[in-house]
Amino acid sequence: MSSLPRRSLLKAAAVAGAAAQFSWVLGRGDAQAAGPVEVPAADRPSTVGWLEPGGLGAAGGSTFGAAWPKGAHPADQAFALTTADGVAVPVQTWTTARWPDGSLKWTAHAVGPEAAGAERFTLAPGTPATAAKTVSVTETGRRISVDTGTVRAVMWKDGGKLVESVTRDGVKIATDGRLVLLRQSDLDDGDQGNAKWERFDGEISGAVVEQSGPVRAVVRIDGKHRKGSRSWLPFSVRLYFYAGSESFRMVHTFTYDGDQNKDFIRGLGVRFTVPLRDAAYDRHVRLAGEGAGFLTEAVQGITGLRRDPGAAVRTAQVKGEKLPDPATWDQRVTTRMQYVPTWGDYTLSQLSADGFALRKRTKPGHGWIPAGGGRRANGFGYVGGVTGGLSFGLRDFWQKHPAQLDIRGAAGDEAEVTLWLWSPEAQPMDLRFYHDGMGQDAFPEQLEGLNITYEDYEPGFGTPYGIARTSELMFWANAATPTAETLVAQSAAVSTPPQLAVAPEDLVRARVFGGLFSPVDRSTPARAKIEDHLDYLFTYYKDQAEQRRWYGFWDYGDIMHTYDEDRHQWRYDVGGYAWDNSELSPDLWLWYAYLRSGRADVFRFAEAMTRHTGEVDVYHLGQWAGLGTRHGVQHFACSAKQQRISTAVYRRPYYFLTADERVGDLMSDLVDSDETFLVLDPIRKIRTEPYTPDRHALSIGFGTDWSGLAAAWLTEWERGGPKAAKAEARLRSTMETIAAQPNGFVQGTGLYDLDTGRFAVATEPVVGVSHLSAMFGLVEMCAELIDLVDMPQFKAAWLDYCRYFNASKTEQAARYGKNFGTLLLFQGHSRQDAYAAAQLNDTKLAQRAWAKFDKSDGYTAAMVWDKTPVQGSAALEPGYEHLWISTNTTALYGLAAIQNLALVGDHLPA
């Protein structure tokens, strides 16, 4: 364990993070960073491959994004996809973003089962191949029908049935797809015997077709859960279908709009009815355990009986095949089949990340029998017979515990399958605030609380009203009971949906996200060392997620903020030191790590974080819709509701890489989030001058506030959304009026007019610099906007900010009339030095960038990167004291930064 004092550890943490950032661009030279980029030939293809080995597997299809250099392809360009062997694969293409000149920036592409069997593909301009089967959509007054060529699904536009039926070859495989909610009205910690349960059912308010083929179809269904006169808990469900596929995917989102003290969710699920036509001994149940392990049973088993029906009969039943005519069995079995129990009900419950249990019973009113268990179930099952059945799965089953799979009535004419997103066997969902306020009724007391626990408390602000969660489910309409190999493949597709991805080199060549990252480079010892540190830091956090069990329905995807060296535990219970909620941009660290490496493990970690931070840490309803919540013991606990958490800059990479519609919704919802400044002043507790929010004079910071607004506006503009013109105008007008301030970005804040979208130009220069200003997407936004919008005065204002943050106080005062005061994170801000050096071709500034990167914030080359085991950890198993980053997520600032230190590459030691 290190003997360094805590302050040194904090500095080391910051340095380690920023050290990692350098390697991501060290391979680029000055000309590439600062000068024009040669546009590749329009027909230069992109290389596409599977994120993980194994190809498409049992999934119905895959959707991926591809990036293109500015001016390379016109808006109406068609694309063709071919395998490495030159075989054409049907592909559906649509545009997700355009460059300002109208050329394609990002395109999305969908492939179906015909992509199975190939590992690598080439995407290039051309005419797409025609699929043997296409997906078609038909709408009538109340219904939407989707036919993949293999299965047909009928959805409702109103009522309580999301999916009326799923048929295959004319046989109904599933019916009555619906949503189920169990509400509990009170939660007495001493006695739950008096708790009342109520059942609510999903009720549709509307349904629309978002895509209609030829390869991919998407149907969106919205509504609320209703019982009697009460309608609450809004949901949004998307159903995805691929041409030729026997499966479909569901993306389910709900938003909490209840009373945290009265509305306790006891169970939340998706339910289907499965018609059963076969004899009980020809019906089968399959429930996945961990890995490739399965419960493999028939509803009425004929194995293990006192009398043997015959080897052929037993073998067929285990395989799920139709049994021979009973007349061919040993008649000592046939004549006594009425005495062999039928097992109609099964439950698999995963109430923690470390254990699941299986049980079954013959019918309601009779006892449950334990049927096994294990550690982490895959969340997959099947029920049906030899003439057809339904496979079903819930992704992140154990990671987002408590979850549950139920099969009911499999001995009757139809079974009922429920995939519980929140298990009714778990404790009710308790979203109450975790303390009573401790007397912090006014700002002075709240600031004192902030000074001791780092928690920014305010009465009434610790509310879950408006937070959301998204879950992913998969279903297969099988013509017969699947083979063991098919079941394993289906289960794997639920756990890790196959994802196609373009190569990092193609993303670099397209110069997206500001064009300021490059592939992994180990060409020199210095570069290799930094790459090693990058890998080490990611592995550390990935391991911490497992060791510390950063899992659970509301928590999975987040990391912790700060470590407690005394307890050898993260400060999960100490105010603002607990859940990170995107503090210092770990989202960007992960996505830039993926963009330059193409690593599947980094992608999946970033994907989980994007799902979490965009839903749980952000409000989607109510007065704070469009704002996120600062870090805390609960994800919604802190009273700081700000743009810096909800910012679209954290969602953009995942959206453009996958075309995920839900994440697209999240970004679209932020376009008008400048209105939130009318409702809430972000710095109300520390403001010294009189201020009342006014539509024509809203105080908005040029750092964490404006960067969040700019990200939403840029995304809407380049996506060509319904408010694209307004978004572009707001971008340009705010850029212009920030640049016009007496001190540009250094001015710190301005008064914004909601009607004109402009900042008032101050009459007096002010210095308002914070070490946090550039830590939540501002660098990323400025780099992109400078690349997109020709506005020299804005570029000059930003370069000035970059040059002077790390300058001496004397230099700051000489330029602005006043120094910037006490600042932090000089090493992390070396990226701004490097960016300005590259843009200005300033060798001295480049040397300063390397010096700040290499030696500031307590960094010394003598520090050793290692983990020292600590016995008796608070985590109930040996913990790890980490010299570099356990202390604070300050380290992640450097990792999260846009990797734009191109010019200093020439100043690296060999």
C-alpha cells in the first residue's frame, strides 16, 4: 500500500487519467491535426465486422452505424454490403447525420439472417442486394401487421394488447402480449402483512410505424399502466423485426411518475400467452442457468419412471422431439400415464447478482418443489411443444436484478409467460429519499452539509419523479421445440446481442467527433507505456464493477465517485462521493477508448453506462425534464439538477454507432432544455448578486451549461430533426455572442434570451473560470463546432481559453486584467494546450502541453502502477488499494477528454 499522503494520491489520480489521454493521438502529425484533410475517394469502402466472435448467431439481425468524410457521399447515396468472399448481403440504409454541406456524415445499416455465416464485410457505394425474404408492414384502423417472411406479428394501436398474435406458417405461437404492473401502497419496515397489492395493465395511447423494410421494421407503442380511473407509469415499447427472421426484439422503457412514499412497484413485467396443442408429454420447458446450462424438462416426464417406456421414447423426449405413438411404448407405462404428474408452473428468480433459484409445481394450490439453482442465470427460457413454442429472454438479467421468469399453466391449453423486469418475489422497489434532511432547511445549512459530506441537499429535490429505465427483451417463434444447440445460441443472443461495427481506422478517416482521436499506437516506448496505462485503468474499473457488485436494476452501468482508503471501500454511503452520475465524464472516457480501439469489452461497458446515465440520472418528466442529477448516494438524491449530466455529448457515440432509437429520443428531448433555466438556477445557492430568472435574461454558464445545450442543438441539426433549423440558429447565435463577450469564454457566464437564442454582450470584462467548465463535453463541442462552422471569432475565443488556463497567473493577468484564481487539474487541461498548439502551430505551447501532462498535478515517473491486496475489506472479500485512481474519479477527466494532443507527439521522449 502506498505511503503517499492523501493529497498526493488525489494528484496522482488526476495525472494517471490524463496520462492515458495522450496515447490516443500520438500517432498523428502536425499536418493532420492542424491542416486540411484530404477527402478519400467517394467509393472508398468501410470495413465491417462483428464486435464479438461468432457472427449473427440466433439473432434476427443487426444494425450498425458507419461514418463518412465530409463531402465523400451525397445525401442520396446508396450502399451495398458484401462479405469478404464477395457475396452480396441485403442491407437497408438510412441517414442519421449530415455534414453542413449536406453530404453524409453518419449512415445506419440493417442486415438480417442472410448476414449469418460471415465474419467480415465491406460497405461501399452501390446497389444493395435484394433479399430472398423482405419484411412488410400493413396498417389498418386499429392494427399494425408485420410479416418477416417467416413469422407474422399483429400489434394493436389501442387497448391493452401490445401484440395480439405471433404466428408462424399459420400456427399461433404467442398471443396477448401485454404489460403487467403490481403496485404496493405502503411499505412498513416492521410488518408488510397489511400491504395492499394492486394490478395495473398496460393501456396503449398510440402506435406508429417508424420503419417498414425491406430489411428492418420498427413499431413504437406508447401508453400508461391503468387500473380503473388511475393511469400512471408511462411506457414506450419498440418492436424490431428483420426480414426472414423467426424472432423479434423488444426495447421497453418506463418512466416513474408516482409518489415515492406511496407508489412502491412490487412487480413490473412483459407477459405473453402461448397456445399449447400437443400432448403433455410432448410439451417442453427450457430455462437457462449460467453459461450453457439448462433445465431441460417435459411438462409430463416419462424418464426416470419405475417402468421404462423404451429408450427411443426417452431419447426423443429429452431432445424435445415428438414421441413415438404411445401404442409402441411399454404398455405398463402407457396405461398408467394418468398417474404421472404434469408440471404446469415454473419460476426462475434472480434476486441478487450472486444467486438464482428454480422451482416448479403441478398447479395453483399445491406446493412448490425446488428444481435447482445457481449463481447467474442468463434470463432465457422456452415453453411449447413439438408443433411450436416461444423462446423468450431478458437481457442483463442478473446484472439488473431482481428479475424473474415465470411459466404458468403449461399443463393446460395455454401457458402464460412473464418476464419480470422487477421480480414480485423481491422487496418492493423503494425509491424513498434516504435521510430526513438533518435540519438542512435553508441554503446556509445546505452549504455546510456540502462542506462535510459533499452532498448538495435541498428539501423536495431528492425525488425519483421523472427518472426512467430501459430494458431489452428477445422472442423467437419456433416451429418446434429447439435443439440444444439452438437454445444455447438463442440464450447467447439475449445475453450479448450480436453487433456489427466499422473499424476504428474508418472512424478516424471520417474525422467525426471533431476528428481528434486516432487508433491505438504502440510504436515507441513512450506510446506503449501510455497504452498500457490506458488498458490498466479500464481493467481496474471493470474489475471493480464485479468486485464491488455495481449491479442492480437502477445501478447497473454506473461507477462510484470516490474511494475510502480507511475502509478499503468506495464511499457508497457518503453524500456526493457515492454513485458517479457522469461526474468528470467517464462516459466519454469509455466511448473514446472504444472509438480508437474497437474493443468489445470497452463497448459493452460503455453501452451499459449509456443506458444507465441517459435514463436513470436524467429527468424525463416534470419540472426538471431535460436536466440530470449530480453524483450522490442515490442517483436522484442531489439537488444540483444540471445540463452537464443530461448532455447529449454522452449519448452521441452510442447512437451513431448503433442507430438506437431510444437514445435518439433522449437527445431529441433535450433540444428545448434551455427552457429549464427558467425553472431552476444552477448556482442559486452560491449566487451573491440579486437574480430572478427571466425569459429574456437567463443566467447560463459558458462551460457546463452551454456545452450541454450545444450538444443537443448540434445533434438535432446534423440529424435533420424537426427543430433542426432552430437548433442550428441557436448554435450559431450563441457561438457568436460568446465570442463577442469582452473576455470570451473567460467571461464565464452570460444573460441568454430564450426568444432570440442570443447572449447579451456584457459591457464590462469579467474573469469567471472554473476547473469544471471544460470537463463535461465543452472541449468536444468546441472542437466539433470549430470544424463545422466557419466562425473565426469563436475559434479565437476558444483558443484563448485553451492557451491561458494553464498559463501563469502573471500571463493571465496580463491578458485579462486579472488572474484566474485557484485552479485544479492542470494536467487534464494540457489537452487544451495541445489543441491550441496544433491549431496555432506553436512549438512552445506544445512543449508546455507535454510538461503539464508529464509533470503537473503531482505526477512523478517513479510512481508504480499496481494493486496491493488488502485483507478484511468492507466488500466482504479482499479489496484493492489502487495507487492511481481509487481516490477520486478526477482521474477520469483525462481519460474522458477528446484526445487532441497531436502536436506534442514530436516532443515525447523516445
